[in-house]
Amino acid sequence: MFSNAEIGIDLGTANILVYTKSKGIVLNEPSVVAIDMETKNVVAVGSEAKEMVGKTPQNIVPIRPLKDGVIADYDVTAQMLKEILKKVSKVAGLSMRKPTVVVCTPSGSTSVERRAIHNAVKSYGAKEVHLIEEPVAAAIGSDLPVDEPVANVIVDIGGGTSEVGIISFGGVVSCRSVRTGGDKMDEEIIQYIRKNYNILIGERTAENVKMEIGFALIDHDELSMDIRGRDMVSGLPRTITITSTEVQEAIKESLEAILETIRTTLENCPPELSGDIVDHGVTLTGGGALLKGMQKWLADEISVPVHLAPNPLESVAIGTGRALKMINKLQKAAK
Ligand code: ADP
Ligand code: MG
């Protein structure tokens, strides 16, 4: 018997990860495609395309088709998926003949969007395609006991969206999604620097600032960083020094929107599960969980324990992989 390849895909708004049963995570690249507007051809996907952001000639346009958590462009998303699968079969040396694929789609995606993703994967030759809800994948990948009758609360702070889900007995009890996350913070940093310094910086610089000296709203020893941008008055390049306190001020609104979503979800939780939450707490995952001080800030604000997932950028991909095993088990049991 030949065993078919089994593949898990985390189709994130910022990053796509691919997990295979035999090799673990085999691909981890930004969800970006570069398109030649004249020929409509895809010229690059992933890291190669992200490198092009803000630097391309006019006819080549880098696109993030999942940017705000919804699929802005089906065709581009489908093309991106196909290129990613192609890369995986090269990188992993897998036989891509009729793989079984589990895809985690952004929560909040409509049934039409889900269908489009399903079809794109299927048309690549997948034998079976399963779609899995993001909070479930995130919780499984964060080592939470999702099958048990206890409330598992997962907070996934991604690029375009943040999700708060309560999972018990293998199913989603409640889930809320907000279109705020790391991208919005980057945007807020750009706006802040423009308003206060009259300097224009690019998205990638803003993201670096956030990662290097960004803090959630906690007291901390102030850090600073030199950044370069274009002076909006003279038009010339200029370097300024920005502090972590300024960055906190810049990203305050996004942080508060995320906190608000967590609060509302917890407040609307069935009373029987509330007790579990006090005991077990909340688990943070997604790239945004890595913002300095995030865990402490949220714990102070919501007064329940807050844990950090073992590998926030990989939880969902790992979860899709483990979900595959569960699906197999269920199918075997059904035979
Ligand atoms: P998605 O699931 O939407 O693709 P990810 O979970 O991959 O998103 O997270 C991507 C986001 O996390 C980006 O906005 C990125 O800037 C942010 N991020 C990654 N590492 C860090 C870090 N160390 N500090 C703050 N933000 C981070
Ligand atoms: Mg994600």
C-alpha cells in the first residue's frame, strides 16, 4: 500500500504555513503574491514577493489577497495556493499525488469563500479536502485539551484579524473575531510618525519598529530605535529616534479593541464554563502574542491567568496537522 501525502495548511492573513505528517512544518512564508499587471501572471509568491513590497516597478504589484481576513481576490488566492502547493512538493520531495489536505481558513470567511478555497485545493489534485475552523486548529496546536468538557479559551492575534474562541468537547462554544491585529498596529505606527514627525515610513519599517520596541500597555524600561523615512516637507531621507513609549501610544487603539473582544467573549460565556476559565485561564497565540508585555497586560486587565502558546506563529499549522490524525481516527472508527 502506498500511503498518500497528508498536508495541513494554515491560510493566514499574514503567513501561510504548510505541515506534513512526515516532516512537520515544510513551508512558512508570507501570504503575498506579486502580479504582473500587464500579463496578469504571478511572478512571485511568499518571501520573494514580500521582498518586493514598496520596491517594485509599476507593472509588478505585490498583493496580500487575505489581508483583512476576508478573501479580497479569489483568483489571486487560488493562484497563491497552487504556487504554494507546488513549492511544497519541491521542498518536501513529497509525492503530491492525491494528498489529503486540511485547510484552516480565516474565521469570518463566508461559505462562498470557503468553497473557493476548497475548489482551489481540490483542483490541484487533492483526494480529500477538509476545512477546519481557526480557533479549533489554534487550540489543538496550542496543546489545549479540546476534547474534554472544559472551557478552553484561545486568543489568536494574527495580522489582519484577531479571534477569541471558547472550545469545549471538540466544538466551538462561542467565537468572536475583530478585524484588528498586527497589520493595524503597523498602520498606526505609520500614522503616528507621519503626524508627529512629518515623516513617511514604509510598512516593513513599521513592522520592525513594532517587533523591536513595541510593548503592550504595561510599565517597562523604555527602549528606543533609529528609523529612516522620507521627510514630507523636504522630500529627503531622514533618520529619527523613536521610543517604546511613543509606540505604545501609537498602537493603543488596536490593543484596546483586542482587549474589548476578549472581555465581551468572556462575559457572554455560559456560566458553567466561567468557572473553568478562572481555573484554566486563557491561552494566547498568533504572531501578535509575541508583542512584548502582551501576556502580562492581558492578565492584569482580565484578571484570569493568561498563558502563552508554545509556538505562537505555528500553533494553527500544527493544529491542522493534528486534526488530520483525528479525522483519520474518526474515519477508521466509522469503517
Ligand atoms: P496570520 O495568522 O493572520 O497569518 P500570524 O499569526 O502569522 O498572522 O501573525 C502575524 C502578525 O504577527 C504580523 O502582524 C506580525 O507583524 C506579528 N508579529 C510577529 N512576530 C511578532 C513579534 N515578535 N512582536 C510583535 N508582533 C509580531
Ligand atoms: Mg493565524
